[in-house]
Amino acid sequence: MKIYFDNNATTPVDQAVKVAMLPYLEDRFGNPSSGHRFGEAARNGVEAAREQVAGLLHCHPKRLIFTSGGSESNNLAIYSAVSAYPDKKHIIASQVEHASVLLPLQYLANKGYEIELLPVSRHGGLDLDVLAAAIRPDTVLVSLMGANNETGVVWPVEAIGGICKEKRVLFHCDAVQLIGKMVLDLSDLPVDYLSVAGHKLHGPKGVGALYGKRTAPITPLILGAGQENGLRAGTENVQGIVGLGKACELAGQAVVEYGQKISQLRDHIERTIYDTIQDAMINGQDQARLANTLNISFRNCSSAAMIQELDEKGIAVSAHSACQSGDLDPSHVLLAMKIPEEYLHGTLRISLSRMSTMDEVESFISILPKLVKKSRLGLAV
Ligand SMILES: Cc1ncc(COP(=O)(O)O)c(C=O)c1O
């Protein structure tokens, strides 16, 4: 048995993505900057991919910069904003952002910036009044994610962007987990920067994009030979970019499945857990959530033990919590949500994809109650 329910960590590459990439590892190997026909073939691949990504996001292709993934896109957005307005030293983000936002902000804090990390509610919700009140004349950037990678909690990007626009502050959205799972229309969203990563939507790893609105300043992090309009130097990851483009095209076609098939699978897991396992708590329950994600805590359990047992049976899920055996770090997301200590250590993140099936779900939920029981007994002795 091989069941992969850790799709928020990364997704399997779609076969059609692989097929689209292969020619760029073979006869279309040229450098996109070259003037000859080999270069042209590679360049055409990159530009076609730009159109495909733009198609999913509903933006102008020229507004996209290809990067090495979500982390670089997040770093580039933050760096661009602070470089453009060096006199403004206040940045707002949240306590539950991804490390690729929190660590650049930590770096800036060490350089004299004031970083304000907004708290979240017990179920991971964001208080928009608190956000509005936090924005000051010296605020240069608000960086808030579209959907949380651990809980799947979705934040109201449009309302957040509206507040930032009204207060004339740049808004960056880390939409790495949102893209492809919900429809996102940048032609209609007040967002200045938005981050995308290929490997979260059945594309290859090590490639992503940053959307920058026409008026949003971009300062390159990587200087060199002027690729990506001088905004991101380095010979393009052509096959990766082509894969990202194809993945975006397929994600656009499949996004409807998240609202239907995938949410049904997820809801079936949730219901069965509630029916068969006592003292289980869904994190993010009263919030809008990604249809593929279930973050659940079992009282007096060990995530590490359960993950290991599931792995032995061929089932991959993850956790981001402290555990008694000490081999998992406490999740800063669940800590920010103030999950009670007796639940915190027994958390599982189950994240599905369009490739998940009901048979897989049935196998998983037939095994889980025994594992939870065993983990509880293990902790009791
Ligand atoms: C919300 C979020 N932002 C950023 C990233 C980083 O993306 P990448 O792994 O492509 O650098 C991830 C990946 O785990 C993520 O979940």
C-alpha cells in the first residue's frame, strides 16, 4: 500500500507536466538568451509558460517573474518593498506565516525594522479590524498568506487588499497554498505582490513565480545578465518553467474538483474521525478552509508515533507539532492558535490532492482509530 496524503508539503508531478518538460531536456535545450533557433525554441517555451501562469492568475504575463519557488518569491516581494521605501521601517505580517516570510522579516528586524506579527484566533482567523488599526504612516508592507499550509485556513485576500489599498500600503500575499485550489482573479484583486510555487500544484520543484502589479516596485535579489527583464538574473530554469506553466494550465482545469470531489473526500475523513475517535479536534474548524486540508489534534497522543506507524503501513501524512519523543518542533501555527497542550502533541495534517481516491481514504480511516488508541496507550505507560 502506498498512500500519499501530504500534498501541502509537495505534490506528485502530473504525467502531462513531465511530458511537457521532456523536450526541454532533449532537443529544446537551448539558452533562451541565444539569438539562434535553439535559443528561440527555449525562449518560446518560457514565454508560453508565462502565458499559462498568467491564465491561471488572470493577470498580464508581463507582470510575472519566474523564480526558484515560493521562498524566493516571498523574499523578492519583501526585499522589493523595503528597498523602494527605505524611510518606512514598519512591516506587518502574521504569527502564522511560512518561514520564508518570517525569517526575512527577522533579518530586517535585526537591521532596525519594526516587525508586527498579528495574532490569530483560536481557529486561525485574522481580525481585519486589528489589521486596519495596525497600519501606520511608516508601514511599508503588509505580508499575509492566502491560505495556511498547516491548517488550510483561508484568509479574505480581497478584504485584506482593500484595507491596504485604502491605507496606501503595499500588500504581499503568499498564495503558494491557495493557487490551483481556489479560483483567484488578479484582474480584480487589490494585491501588489503574489507568490506562487510549482511543486504545490503538481508541477516540478525549484520553480515558482512572483506576480508584481504594474505599480509595485521590484528590486532584484539576484543581479547578473539581465534575464527576466533585469529583475531576476540567471539562465532560466527552462524545463522547470515549462513544467510550471503546464501545471498551472492543468490546475485551472481541475480547480473545480477541489470544491467537489476533494472536499467530499476530506469531509468523509473528518466525519469518520469524529464518529470513531473520541477527543479529536479539528483545527481551523470555524474558518473557511482549503478543501484538501485537514489538521486534526487527538488528545494525549503522539504525532511522531502515529506518523511512524502510518509510514510503516505505506501512508504518508505529516504533523507540525511538538511531540513527546522530541523529534518534531512545536508548530508555530498551532502555538499561535493556542491549541491546548494535551492536544498540541497529537496533531496530524492530512492533505489530499486531485489524485487522491475514496479507496485510499477508506484504507486510511480504517487504520487510524487503532493507531490513535495505540498512541494513547503508549503515552499512558
Ligand atoms: C505557504 C507557503 N509559502 C511558501 C512556501 C515555500 O515554497 P518553496 O518550497 O517553493 O520555496 C511553502 C512551502 O512549503 C508554503 O507552504
